[in-house]
Amino acid sequence: MKFSTKSCWKLALSMLALTGSAISANAANYAWPANFEGVMLQGFYWDSYSGTNNTKWATLTANAEELSKYFKVIWVPNSAKAASNPSMGYDPVYWFTNHNSSFGTEAQLRTMIKTFKEKGTDIIEDVVINHRSGVSNWTNFPSETWNGKTYKLGPEHICSTDEVRNASGQAKPTGAPDTGEDFDGSRDLDHTNATVQENCKAYCTFLIQDLGYAGFRYDMTKGYSGYYNKIYNEASKPTYSVGEYWDGSYDAVAAWIEATGRQSAAFDFPCKYAMNEAFSSNDMSKLAWKANGTTDQPAGMIHFGYPQYAVTFIDNHDTYRDSWNKFNGNVMAAYAFLLCSPGTPCVFYPHYIENKAALQKLIAARNAVGVHNQSAVTVLRADRDCYMAEITGKRGKLAVKVGSAMASPSGYNDSQIVASGNGYCVWSTTGGGVQPVEPVDPVNPSTAFNVYFDNSNSKWTTPYIHYWGGTESTWPGVAMTKVADSNNVWSYTVPAGTTGILFNAGDGDATKTSDFVAVANHIYNTSGDQGVYSGGGTNPEPPIVNPGNYPANLYLIGNISNLNWASAHGVAQNVKNNGVYEWDSIEFADSGDGSAYFSFLTQLDTTDGDWTLANDADRYGAASNDEPISVNSDSKIVLYPVNVSASGACAWKTTPGIYAVKADLSKMTLTLSSTTAVVTVPITENGEAVWFNLQGQRVNNPEKGIYIKVVNGKSYKVAL
């Protein structure tokens, strides 16, 4: 598909002429960070205030430890009280004074924003300023006071073209005609009016300065000129701004970005339309467009001129609700394309829940090589059965293949495969680039090869493997053999030419995995391909005994008193001769959900704290995400190697308090022990006593047991 750059600029200039504004070449940028490496999450779906996988503020806060490992920005619904109840927030009534919504209370909202911010993840709000609802009728907007000033809108601030003009018993609108499309669910605001502009500027500033949001997703930006998003951003200075300009035309979306003075990014609907077309027709050539009419590039706003300002996505709350997803059940292949392309990818919450392991793997691969929103892409192939491209990050490269073709990129080999699934495969290289090797087809090697299965979670008596391709096993397949000296890893040598595998409990259809692409020397579990088994790759069954290459220092990070959870903050301990690291007294603080979380780094990131340096070093963590550990009990330590799985290191979960911590890397075990230390001793007067248990937790009404009694700054160990 070819688009005219000339027509794009003509439309952009005509829109600017209508607003009477000129864009300054030196204008400050409040759109989207350049060279941004993060991935974004749409942290909700339609009616997601209810159900098992709800996205209420408290639920997101409880999952902050996991989500913050993979997402740098999370987009949440409008948080103000709305006209309907329950509501998704698209009929807002209040802007400043009432942020109690169907997703939770204002206190829970503030806790969520603060919790994620401390973990390095920013929250942006779905800002609805195209239209507004009244308190008890169509036009009676509330009077609200913030920061010493009262803000009030009335019928004179509603577009004269709004449908309320024809409604009986309602005040008539007297504002200017709408500068965009009409919305008939609430009253369209007249953004040409100075009072409306003043209210919107203050509202956006309130969201940043008072509630703590980092930016905005502007709803229905086709409803008013993009010029107004420019002036609202310049007033409030968000870190992130992205508009919902729902249009499949490259020229139209580009013109809107230009109308904002490039002060806002836009959702890449042209890319969404191209992916819909590619996957609904099984024609992967549609994933590429011609830049300047000559050079293949990824389709959409990311293909020419606007990758910094493009937020790419597979589905959102609207398209998913209305069944506008056209991926023939193969959403992950679409995400492989998205996460191996420039722009800022936005993952849809239901997709994350349904494909968590696979998406985490793709995001980790993107992060490991430092792919960013302006990364250069070389499209290697764009055929009906194969889209193949190589993208260059700050620390390496990714190559991606999408489609049914059994193909691999020249210069890569199967040991560099970091993710694969139905219709996609991703290769990775970091540092100095790919070493020249003979190209190998990872899914169809010419000799027999080993595959492995991690049975830790499935706990089948004997895992079976069913394979097909060159030859096919008789269903339900053949029994696998347990790997010696492993906890629960099983192996089997499949014949040459094997392309597909699945695992089962030997009982046939009753208990089985999905179909997986067969990749030599990779290990799988019930979720899918987990990467290379041993030989320098991801190994979910690390050896019980550390080989002895102990790091000089180990940094304990997490919810530690007086320290935020960040890659720049940690409590260091030197290694002892036998690979043991001991902290005599660590006070773990409440993360906000009644628990504390922690893990270990071998290198802090003291530059900008964005985890880049931390993930470029080995990390040590728990065997499973948020694994509970109790006092005087041991837990297995797992090594998460540099550039392979470091960014996905799992944390331990414990009760807030004061503990002695011992990490023994010779045995790969972690132990928490009781300590009598009290880190912060309160000063009391008149002999008033303050009590602590031996874990350092304050106790208001001590019963029978041993406690620390603090009186006038002195502490005593007391048996009651």
C-alpha cells in the first residue's frame, strides 16, 4: 500500500490554518519519549470492573510486582465519577473533586499510582474531554474547586451543534459549532471557548500534579481539532500523550499528529488495519508497506516518519468487545510482529492473561536487545506465507519470522531462538552482533535432535511426547526419559524432520498441551517453549550446586525500609569463601498489600535506574513468581542469566518485618531467620511502652510470648 507524503502535509497544513496556529520547530516535546524502550499495557477491557480477571485499582496494585517487570506504562480508565453506574468512565461528570469510580476509591487509585511509580512503571489516564455529562440532567456540570480556584462549565460551553439543542426540557447550547465529529452520549464541549480551554488545562494539570498520573490517553480525538491537545499538553507537561484518532489512513493520522504540533503520539490504527487484513486473509505480505514507494517497512505509522509517535496495538476495549479482532486465533504471531517492530507496542490485558508466558518471553527478548520506538528495521522478506525482518536495538538485534513458511534469517542459528509458537519465530543476538554461521532451519533440522519437558508444574507420572513432520508418532506418543541429576526435566530424541510436538500425561486427549513448534535442544512446559535447555540458554532447572563463580557482591533489592524498589537501590553484601552472603538485619516494608517482595542483583543500575544495567547482569530470585517464604525456612534460589532471563527474575514474598537473610549460592538456597533487631526505635514519653515481635513488627496488644519492649528510646527483650 502506497501513501502520498505530499497529501499528508497538505492536510496537516490545512488543519493548522483552521486553528490559526503555527508549529515551532523548537517547541518542547510532551508527546512521547524519543528512543523509548518500554512496552505499554492497556490495563482494562470493557466492563473489567467485574469478573475474575477484573482490573480494579486494588487488583492492579496487587499485581504490580509482576506487571512492572514487563511494562513501563499502563493505561487505565478514566478515574472520575461518571454519570452511569457502573461505568467504564466514558461519561464523566467530575474532573477535580470526585475520583471514586467503578474501579475503586480515590485512595485506592492514589495507592496504585504510587506503587507502580516506585517500581518504575508510569500510569496514564484515559482522559475524556471531548464531551462531558451533567450531574442530574444533560447540562448541569458540577462546580468544582481545586488549588484555590473554582471551575464551572455551562450551556454556553457546549457546541451549538450538539443534539441537546433538540431535546425538550434541557438548556440550549450556545457555544460555537463542533470542530470535529459529534458524540451523542454526552455533551460535546466547545474547545474554541477560552473558559473550556482553561478548565481542560487545569484538569490535565490536576491529573499530573495532584493524582500523580504520568500522562494521558486522549479519548475520541476526532471530536475536536488536534490543536487543542497541543495547548493542553503544553500547559500540563505530561511525559506521555497518545490520542485515539480512529482512522485507517496513514495520511489522516499523520495530519492529526502534525495538528498537535507533534505534541502527542497516536494509536497506530493504520497498522491495526494492516494486521487485520494480513491475518484474516493469511497474506503476510500485507504486514509490509513501501516507504517512499520503494523500500519495504513494517506497515502503519511505524513505516515512515512517525515511529516515535506511534503506539501500536492488536486490540483494545472497543475492537475486542465488537469482535473486530481478525487474527484467526493466532494473536501471538501478531504480537511477534508488533514486539519486533519500532513504535511503542501496547499489549491488551485479556491477551496478556491468556498468553502470559509467551508474551513475557517476547517482551524480555525485546528488552534484552534494547529495541526502542525509533529502532531501524530491515524487512528481509514480505511474501504471502512469510514476513521476515531484522530490527536493531541499543544492545543487539532481533530477527522475526511470521507466517507458515519454514524459513530462517541468514546469519542466525537455532541456538539464538528466544521465542517461537504457531506461525512465528524470533531470534536474538546481543553485544557484538551475530557470528557468521551456516544458516540452519530451526524447525526442520536434517538430523535427529533432543527436546526437553519441564514437568515441575504438570507433575505427570511420566510425560509423553507426540511428534510429527518427517514422521509421526502413534498417538498418544512415546514416553520420555528423566534427565539424570535434574529435579523434573524429561527428554526425548525426535526424528530428523520433526516440525511439531505436544506433550501429554499418556492418557491421550484427557491431559495434553497445545501444539508447539519443535526446536532442537529447547525445553518446554505446559505454557510452551521456554528456550534453550543448558548450553548457555534459559534453563528452568538450574543445578542445585553453583559451579563456584560467585559474584563479588550480591545486592538485596525490594520493599526495604527507606529504600524504594528500584534497580539503583540495594543493600550490598560481600561473598564469603563458601559462596554465602549474609545480612544480619533487613527491615522489609509493606508494599501496600500486606506483604513485602525482594530478590537479588549482581549489579545495580545507578545511572538512570531503568533496569538496563541490572538486566545486563545475572540475577538471583525465586523459582516461581511471588513465592512465599516463611521465617526459619529455606527456599530454592534460581539463577536468571544475563540477557537471557534476567529481566524476568521472580521475587520472594514475605511478611513485613525484620529478618536475618542468608543466600547460599553453593547450595542455591535462601533462608530468613528471626532477629531481635529493631531498626527504628520510637521515642516515647512518661514510660509509655511500644512493643515489637521478634520479626520487628509492632504489636499493639502483646499476648503470651517473647517481645521487644521499647520505653523512652531503650529496648528490652521481655517474656510474657
